[in-house]
Amino acid sequence: MHSVSTVPVPLAARDAGQRLRSSLIGLVAVALVTGFAFVGSGYQLFQATMVMVYAIALLGLNILTGYNGQISLGHGAFFAIGAYCAAILMERLSMPYWATLPAAALACGLVGYAVGWPALKLEGIYLALATFALGTATPQLLKFRKLEPLTGGAQGLVLLKPDAPFGLPLNQDQWLYLFVFGVALLMFAIARNLLDGRIGLALLAVRDHPTAATAMGVDVARVKTAAFAVSAAYTGVAGALGAIAVQFVAPDSFTMFLSISLIVGIVAGGLASMSGAVWGAAFIHFIPNVAEKVSKAAPWAIYGVMLIVFVMLLPQGVAGALQRARAAWQRRRRPAGAGHRAGH
Amino acid sequence: MEDVLQQVISGLATGSVYAIVALALVMIYQTTHHVNFAQGEMAMFCTYLAWALLQKGVPYWLAFAAATAIGFVVGAAVERVVIRPLAQAPVLAVVVVFIGLLVIFNSVAGWAFGYSVQTFPSPFGGGTGLWGGMVSAHQLGSLVVTVALLLLLFVFFRFTPWGLALRAVAENPASSSLVGIRVGSMLALGWGLASAIGAVAGMLVAPIVFLDPNMMMSVLLYAFAGAVLGGITSPVGAVVGGLAVGVLENLVGLLIGNELKLSVALALIIGVLLVRPAGLFGRVSVSRV
């Protein structure tokens, strides 16, 4: 099955100078984001925290849909499972908030693996259908009466915001922001290692031509189910972080529209692109805030139009557009540089 | 036992609405091999238009006809403007566009008509006591409309030149084009019909679930389940599947509880796709690798 044209993964080894420059840029970016914890207001920090949470979720969905070509219209379900994992472990078992993250990753990874098996037999449109059903059924399942002692039913669960550890002089918002940033860095680093090598190639091969991938010795079934598990685990961790940040989980936070938001995020940010996850997260977090001032319906109308416009005009999303702009900029500079070198 | 029988009958009545939506899904799947995720929202939108006309004092059947006609135009326009440019696009792009349409219809309805829940009248009156209280007038009416619609479609596809052309396009667009069928117009016709059928379903279900922008979300899911159960290539299967899902939904509500109704639809979809992907009446499709 083919997918929407995607941003190519940089596979060629970059030369040392370029690597040094990109790691410098990375360091500066990390320093800036960290520094923001000390200048941003509590509300701004919360906003930034949520963007990072969505970025992790989108990275997860992108691994599945962007890189591996398996459409999921129900990833909100994994976000919900992660969130409920964190909430139940914190509320009912008084586990520390940080310990809930691996638990959420494990739980969602297992559920993702379980969903990945039947998904093997469902291609394209059928997988979209089944995951659409999953996304639609989730809020109702969370309200299930027999699970109410655990989930709090329709009322949901209220959580406490964690304090900074070791007596660090940080308020709760600052600490949470830095904590989520740390987790996001870790998750992106893991994803980079996964996607930039053999496994990433296998994912793309399975997406673009499963038959050829099989001929090349790629175990398609294993790659697909593993992609589902990893993707679900990422989105689950994001859900857990989201629950801790919002301090509240309830079934109606995880409707079909959450799953749709996530799809909007990866399409707008850029399919099969890691930076696309960040752009997409900013997009789905800030567009509603801005557009809601016009009308309650406006954010969704904008989402809908954006989805169609992006697919038709900008299939590589913001990340792809930026990459193309940079390439065009470099092309404009290069002729002068090449002439200079030839002169020597 | 009385309870069970009553649930089965009212299940058949709501199931008839699922059957109609499933029928619309099957029509679009047959002509374009897409599953229209926006089918439910388009139907909801047309139902709101009918509601707005009714508020203005337009008689029911006139509003009904107008909404159905508008549904036809909207469906054909969507095919022309949004779907046709994507004829060669990958599955993911098409699915994303359908989700975009779903969101647009949903939000435009909310914008234009508000998010508060409205009541929608039934053309069959509010009578409850037919056959010893077993079935309401609206339930019986819905069933009759479904059967009538099915007969109309059968006659259309079997005995009219357009129906024949539409079937030819669904079977083989290239050859149909060679014998002089205007494939583009036929696709628009198919979409228009599907959308009009959806509008009828919306107006039948609105008196039961009440009118709000999200009313078709679960209806669409049940219709999916019905279409998959019956076989997404089979119109008859869609109707049988839709009715079966309606009955199953009600029995699950009675025996297990209302919270698991949607999950049953989910389990049904996945189960059928795994065990018998062609559904009860569908054709098994074989494609050359």
C-alpha cells in the first residue's frame, strides 16, 4: 500500500561539520526550552507542557501511520488508556506519578500489540474502519458501570499536581514542565534511534511495498504488530503525562474528536517526520485556542478545511514545507559557493 | 419474554435506520471503493435543514422532500469538488479527506443551528399503542419507509437505464466509458443518491435520538457494523446487517447494559472482518498482486 508522499528520512551519514552544527543547535534549543521554565507564567508553562504531551502522542501515531502506513483513526483510545493508567495508579494505589509512565507504556504497548494482531488482516480502509470504531466506542467503555470503582465512571478522577522532588526551588508548574520536557526528549531520542536505522527502513519498506519487503527478508507481520505496540506505548505515555498535567480524567475527554485531532496533527505537521510531530502538536493545541474566540464550532471547521487543504496542496505538512523552503534557500546560495570553490 | 420481544421489534425499527445508512455506505463503496466516514454527518446536516424548514412552518413532507433533494445536491457536489481530484490518491489521503468532511459538516451544523438538543417530529404521529403496546407508530413507519426505499432502489438499479449505467460504472469504469457512459456524471449520481438516502435515515432517526450535531456518530458506527456484517459489497446484506445490528444492540442493552452497546458494534466489526471479511452476503474479491 502506498502512503501520502512523505518527508524522506535522512539516511546518508552527515559530515562532521554538519553534525557538530546540528548538535549545537540542539543544545541551544534545549537550553532555551529549559530556560523558558523560569520566565514563562504558570499558564504559559501549562500550554507548553500540553504541546509537548501532544508531540509525544503524535510521534506515536506517526510511527504507525506515517512511517508504517497503518491508518489509525482511534489513537485517542490509547491516549485514554494511558491517562486512566496514570490516574488509577495514582488515585487508587497511590503510586508516584513518575512510576505510572512505564506502567502506562507497558499497558498500552500490550493493548496495541493485541490490536495489532487483528489489524494484520485489515488493510487500508478496513483498518481505518475498525480503529474508527475503537475511537468511537472508547468513551462509552470508560463509563462502564462495573468498572466504576476503578475509573470513577462518568465523573472521572481528580489528580494532585506533583511537587518538585529533592526540595528543588521550583513551583509545581515549572517542575511539571521540565519533567515533561525530559520525558519528551527521552521519547524523541528513542524514536530517532528506532527510525534512523534498520527498523525505520523496515517500517518504510512494509509501508511502501509489503511484498518486496517480504522478499528482502523483512518479517512483515512482526514489523506491523511491533509498530502498533510501540505507537500505542508512545501515545499511552503521552496520555499519562496529559492526565498528570490536566489533573483530571473523564470519559468525555477522550471522544472520537481526540482521535481526529491526532490525525489532524500528523497530517498538518508532516507524515513520517519527527519534527512534524512538534509542529502538529503546536497546531492542534493553539489553533483551537485562537479559533474558539470566533465560535465554538470554528476550531473544528478550521481543522476540517485544513485536513483537506493539507492533503491536496501540502501533503508533506509543515515539516515538509519547511524542508523544501530550506532546500530552496540552500540551492540559491550554492551556485555562488560552488563558483568560489572552482576559482581556487 | 415480553421484554425480549419488545426489544426485538424496537431493534428492528432502529435497525431499519442503520440499514438505510449502511445502504448508503455500500452504494458509495461499490462505485468508488471508498468508505464515506462523513456519511452520518452529511445526513445530520440535511436533517437540520429539514428542521429549520419545519421551524418556518413548512409542512412535514415538503420539508422531507426538500431535505432529501438538498442531500442529493450536497452529495453530488462533494463528489465533484472533493472526491474526484482524489481518484488516484492513496487510501490514507482519501480517509483523511473524509474525516475532514466529517468535521466540517459537524462544525457547520453546530455553527448554524447551535449545539442544544432539539426535538424532531415524527411524520407518523406519537402513537404508542399498536399491537398491544408492542410497537410505536414511528417504529412501524420507519420499517415501512425502509422497505419502500429498498424496493425503489431495486427498481432503479434493475429496470432503469441510469441504474444499469451506474452498475456498469461500479463494475468497470474504463469499459463503461468506452461504450459511452459518462462515468463522472454517474459517480456524482451515485454519491447524490447515497447522500439523499442518508438524509432520509437522519430524518427517521432524529425523533428517536433527538437532533444534535453529534447524533449520527453512533448511528454511523452501527451502520458500519451492519454493512460489514452483511458484506460491504452487498446492498441486501447491508439491509439485513443493519436490521441485525439494531436487534443485537437492543438485546445487549437489555441483557448486559447500555454502556457496552458501542463496544459490541466494535467487537462485531473486528470479529466479522477477521472471521469472514466478505460478510454474510458479500463477494470475496480477489486481486492480482
